[in-house]
Amino acid sequence: MASLSPNRSLKPRDLCRISPPPSSPKSSFSLTFFDFLWLRYHPVERLFFFSVPHLNPSSFFLNKSRRNASQSCAFVPNLDSSDSFSSVLSTQITLFPNSGFCIGMSLHHGCLDGKSSSFFIKAWAHLCRTEAGNESSGLLPQKLQPFLDREVIIDPHGIEVAYINGLFGLDPTLKKPGLKILSDMFPPKVEDSSRATFKLKHGDLNKIKERVLQNKTRKLLFYFPADYRDRLQHPIPETYFGNCVMPQIIEIQPEDLKDEDGVVMVAKKIHRKIKKIEREKGALDGAETLFSWYSSLLNDEEKQVMGIVVAGSARFCLYQVDFGWGRPEKVEKISVYRTITMAMAESKDGDGGVEVGLALKT
């Protein structure tokens, strides 16, 4: 537990390490090519802010509050990793005196994707809520029971071998693929950055387009994740626990945004990309070349490429998480501080809208 005051840093109160009971049966799971893709990527990191009844929420609980990016990063626990060992989950609870508290979670991306992490937090919350209400049977409802069989993931094109070779390319000193997270590749960029929620009008969008066009960029790359559970030749159960997402990439020429219908053009490119992976045998076409393509991008001497990443999903329903003390006041995804990223989530109001989290230079 840690407490925070406006003018003082976090103060650790307690630290504990949790392992399975000695009587638990030992089990292991093979990694699939989906897991190898994310094996050394930065963790899945989220913050859940909860208020305490009858107390006034601090500025951290207000969706439109603007604050320094480093403040949110302080609420995320470190996830230990080395070449031979890595923690799967690390959790930090931060107390805001007289306001509420925050649950920060860091999960190894080599073990699970964002959808699986949302299943985990909802299953944890369900067990806590039913236990507190003396309703617990110790069992999860079917919709939260994890499906753990990795044999359902079929590799049609030698993708796993290509990704293992790709991991060696990221770190030539490796003798075998390691578990250590390559934090140096995606360090949090919190200097002179703030996080806030903005309402963009038409004039604001035009200003953004002008800023992009002024940047000496040959092309823009737009990345968004696609869930493959229902897109493969043999559909994967919705509750499959692991990684089953692939990044989708579209290229955009900056001059295309000069046109008034530039946003429509980008939307059509995204639509065509989604339609392509929804074809029965087209979802994994070219997947084996992903690492080599990315390596060529890193080695681009001109480096006049700007990447924009969309993380999260409005379908995770994270604002429905309830441990028994009410739903969160706010949910944040921390990866927006590591790359040029837009973090998406469903609207807290439940009106079908979308929340977008951004970290911008001050």
C-alpha cells in the first residue's frame, strides 16, 4: 500500500510476493506464434481509479483533469524480468488520503493480450464481490472461465520460426529467445508531457492536419490491433486465455490529408484492411513477414516515418469491473506514454461512446 500527497512522492507500505499453493498441480503452456510476437514487448499496463463513498474525489478521478504524465506512471508497478525468468503479474495499490485509491496492474504481454487481461481483472473482481456478499461458490461463471488449450492455435505458414528468428534480430547477443522485456525500446516518454481528455471540434482537426503536413515525414503508419479469435479458419473460443491479436498496419501519405475528405480516405483504408483479415483464409496472409518488415523500418536511415498506434478496445467493458465497492471512476492505459498512442476504451457513461487517452507535449 502507498499513500500520495500533492507535494510528496509515493511511500511504500508493504510488499508481498504471491505464489501458487504448494499443493497446486504443476502445469505449463507452450508459446504460440501469437505469444512470440509480443514476448519482449512492454507489459499490458492499466490503472483503475476508485473513489471512496462520502469523500470528495481528487483531481486524479476527474476525466478532464490535466496532469504531468510522470504522475500516472508512478502508480504502475514494475514487472521483474530477465532472460530466464519473468513475473506474470504485478499489482500496486496507491491510496489517495480522503479521496480514494488506484489499482495499478502490469502483466507480461508474452502471456496474454488486452482482452485476456480484461477477462482476468473481471474474474478477480467477480470472486471478490461474491465473496464479500457471501455468495461465492469459488467458481467463475462460464463467460469468465478461461480457455487454456494452446493446441487450437494452428501455424499455417511457419510463422513461429519467423518470429523466433525475429526475436534474435532484436537482440543479436541472444543465444536463445529470452523473457526479458526490452524496456529500452519503449521507455516511457514522460518528460514535458501531460495527459488529459479533449473535445475536438472541426477547426481543431484542421489544425492537427496542418501540424502533420508541416512535419518532415515521408509517410504515416497507422497501427491498430485486431482480435483473431473469430477470424481464423478454426475459430478460437471467446475466452481463450493468451495472445490472439495481430497489429494491422496501413500506410498514409501526408499529402492525402490535404484533401477535405482525407479522414474518409483513411477510414476506407482501415475498413478494407479489416475486410481482408475477415476472409476465411486471409487473416494470416503475410504474417510471417511482420518482423522482417519492422526490422527494415528500424534500419531506415532517413527515418522520416511517423507511427501512430491505437491500443485497447471499446469492447473490453472495463468500466463494468466491480470488486464490491462500486465501479471505477476512471480507467487508464499507460502505453500512451511509450509511443505515439491513442488508448481506446468504452465511455464511462455507458452511452455507446468511446474514451480516447492521449499524452501530449506541454
